[in-house]
Amino acid sequence: MLSQNPATNRRLHGSFHLLCLALLILLINLGFWQLDRAAWRADQWQAMEQQLQQPAISLNSAGAFPAHRLVTAQGRWLNQEALLLQNRTYDGQAGVEVLVPFQTTQGLVLVNRGFVAWNYGAVLPSVNPATSLEILGRIAPVDENPVLANVDSADNPLVQTRDLAVLSTRLGAPIVSEVRLVAEHPDALATNWQFNRIGPEKHIGYAVQWFCMSFALLILWVVVFIRSKKNNNNGEVHADVR
């Protein structure tokens, strides 16, 4: 309800218009931000698809390797240093993923052998040691979640992070990369690696929602502005009549 004081009404109208302008700018910026995310997602998706189609390359060669690239390496397992990544699920079962260091000529590789069911009891799951002299798997995406970066003492193999910097400190040696074994590997456990195949359409849909909201706000703003002008004009006419 508007005040009878014209000065107060002008301040209210001014505040309303400023609020509408700020919200309109915010909604439009959110829409363009989602479009930028859609472009980024498209680039990520294309890069992943390219890596999934590439043949295996030797991890023992020098150089960095992009995520999802199929690699092979020769070396030896450090089964006594195995880690158990918590809070994993597979086919509706709770459990852990087994991370085992693999020593190569280029350095230490953290190999994810796959999933093992575990009910989170006092007894840790029993896992047969890996024995092959060669690994074949894909480079795992980087995980740098600071919330789960803490690890327990060296006596406890349970961890909640795949952050290679954190796990390098835990193992006492720098980790070159993390490799997820392919299902056909003899030392692979239950593997069902989920690739992030979310396309740019999701972000485009969000962008359309933000732009629709901004358009609706603009219409509301124009309607209120027109009505306020009519009310002001009617007030001036009544004042002239009196």
C-alpha cells in the first residue's frame, strides 16, 4: 500500500526500480554464465571422447597424460601400501575402492583396482594382492576436494580422497598419476567406471530458464511502471479539477 506522502511514494518507486534493475542484471548474467558453462562442457566432452578412442600409450614415456587416456606401464606392485577409498557404491552395495601403488621407471603410479564390498565393520575387507607385472587402464580425472583432504595415520589404510598431493604425502613419494584398471585386466576387481557424459544441453536449459525469468521480470517491471505513470497522471488531473 502506497503512502499518502508523495515524497515517500517517490522513494518507494525509486527503490523498486533499483531492485528490478539489480535482479534483471543478475538473472541475465546467470544466463550468460550457464552458456559459458555449456561451452566449457562441450569442450570437455569432446576431449573425453577423443581420449576414449585413442590406443594405449606407454606410461613409462615422459610427458603428461590427459584424463581418460588409455595407458600401459610395467613395474611392480606395492601391495603392502594399499589404500581403501571409502564411501563407494557398486550395484547398490556399499564398499571401498582399492588403491595400490605401482612402481614404474617414471615414478609411482596409484592404480585403482576397483570395488570391494564392505559393511564398514571393525574388520577391513580382504583383498588378494596384485601380481601382474604390467597394468592397463585409463588416467583417472583429478580429484582436489579440500573437504575430504584429511587422511588418518599410516596405520589406517582407509582414505576419503583421491587427491594425489595428499596421498603422495601419505605414501612418502610423489605420485605420477592415478590409473583405473580396465575390466579385462587380471588384477582388476569390480570395475564399472562411470564417465561424466553430461552434455552442454543441461547448461543450455538452465540458461533458458534464467533468461525466461529475466524476461518475466522485465514485463512485470514495465507493467508496474506504466500503472504508476497512469496513477500519477490521474492524480494530477484530480488536482487540477479541485
